[in-house]
Amino acid sequence: MRDDRPWYRDPRIVVARRDVRSLSREKTIVLALLIQLFVAGFSSFLVVGLTSLYDPGSVSTGEVEMAVTGDAREKLLEAGAEHEGAQMTEFEDADEARLAFEQRRADALLNASYVESTEGPGQKISVTARIPEGSIRSTLIVVNVRRVLETLERQERFERSGSLDENPVPLPPEISASPYFGFTYTVLIPLLLFLPAFISGSVAVDTITEEMERGTLELLRVAPVSLLDIVDGKALGMALLAPVQSLLWILLLSVNGIPVANVAVILLFVAAVAALVVTIGVVLGVATGKRRPAQLLYSVLSLVVFGAAVVLPEHPATTVAKLAVDSPTLSTYATVVGTVVVAVLGYAVARKYVGSVDASAF
């Protein structure tokens, strides 16, 4: 009797183990896992380089030579004096300044001139900046030039505040926050935790459609195993793989000095997201029976679902970030509970659909 079998001999468990073991033969999946493993294992080193792409202004750019010309150059020189990384050189002759830039004696060429304002009486300062193309350093030069221009704007607003008819809205207080902290918890950790879930859904599509295309699904059914048991086993294996991977990434992050709080709640949330995307994958696999259209539809629907999450009170990535830094709110827990409920209901509907499919048609 089937009910007399131990739990580890249950057909669904057997199918799940079989699919998980077969992942070692999928080179694309193994490569994706190794990349994630590398990022998690060496996150303390990689985060410095990745943050430079996320926020170039956080990186020390060294000293940047700027050739300054124009009749408003004095204002620009005052703004540049506030920044240690900006070495300002004054040129009375615009041609000499351009020559210095072309001969690479200056990293940037700034021309500041007074022009008549088109919005009212008086003059405003117009600054034209020239930056070299085709090098990584160009981005760093742009960052330094932007800092100088922002300082110039702030100085001009302060000096001309007496000419305003109404008081401007006060600026919010500046908060000293590390860009490395922001990048790690708002980008790196959500990326590492959500990627396994979406990979699991993609693998679920492959495992089901390949069984159908190769004709091995019929061989599984003579075990005897029903189509519903097969789908349950494949979904179970892929849905459990994501939180296991996420736990490994969290442990590696902790080893690298990046602590993650509320691990249990995060893993529950990741498991719910994985169950949701795996449900989408298995339904598309059973409905189409073809790998290519099923994968295309899965990719599109996954992007649509994840993109539509912006209308929620709290985006899933924000939920993970808040939990990781131990700053959850009521909305955070509501998002976790809501995702679990949707995942359970979604898979219940998927099982009902699979149970109504005629397995002999494959």
C-alpha cells in the first residue's frame, strides 16, 4: 500500500531529490550559483568596487585639474576652493584654457559667463563644461565637476536670497550615511536573496517541459506516479532550494562582516517568493509543454509581477532591506504574511489545474 511507505519514499520526495541532483548537470545553473557564491563569499571586497558603480561620488577620485575661464570665473574659483579634490587653474584667455585641455594639462575645461536671465531682470551664471571621453576616469572627473557646480549653485542661492519675494522651502538636514551600507543592504542583499527564487522558477519550467518533450514523463507515470505527484515533487525541490541557497549566502555575508538580522523571517519570505514563481513556472510548463515558449512566458510574467510590486505599500526589496537591518515595520510584516498567503493560495489553484489536466495527452 502506498500509505505504508516511509515519508522519504513518497513519490513526490523521490522526484524532488532526483531533480535537485540533476542540477549538477545544468552548466548554466551551476555557473549562476557559482557567481552568487563568489559575490557572497567575497562581498566585503566586491562591495567597494560595486559601490563605485552604484554611487561614483562615494569614491575618492584624487585631484582633478580644472581649467577655468570666462568673465564669471571668480565665482567658480570660490566654489572650487571648497573641494580638496578640485585643483582650479584660472585662464584669462579662453584659447589658452582650451589648449591646456587639449594637451591634457587639464582634466576638464569650465567656462563660466554672465548671461541675461530670460525669466526676469538681472543676470545668471552659465557654465559650460568639457570632459574627455572614453575613459573610466571621465566618470570620476564628472563627479568632481558636479560637486563644484553644486557648490556654486548653493553659494549663488545664498547670496541672492535677499532678492526673493518669498522664503524658499528649507532644505532637509543632511544625514551622514555610508554609501557602502546603503548599497549592501538595499541592492546586494536583496539581489542575492531573490536571484535563487527566480532561478528556481526557471529550473521548474525546464524540468517539466523537458520531461514532456523527451517523452520521459510517461515513463515516470508507470511507476505508478500521477501527474500531480510529479508536479508536486518538482515544485517542492525547486521551492526548497531557494531558501537553502539564501541561508548559505547569509552565512557567507556574516563571515565577511555583513550581519543580517531576522534571518528566519527573511528565509520565510524568500521561500514564499520562490513558491510563487515556481507556481508560475510549473503552470506554464504544464500548459505549454514546450520549453522555449514556456521560458519566454515565465521571464515576461516574472518581470511583470516583480515590476507590479511597486504598487504595494512596500516593495519586496525594501522588505528584505528593512528586515536585514533590523528595522521592520508593521507594513514589512504585512508584506511577508501577504506573500505567504498568496503563495499558498496560488499553489492550491495550480494543483487544482494540474489535477484537471489529462496526463495521457502528453
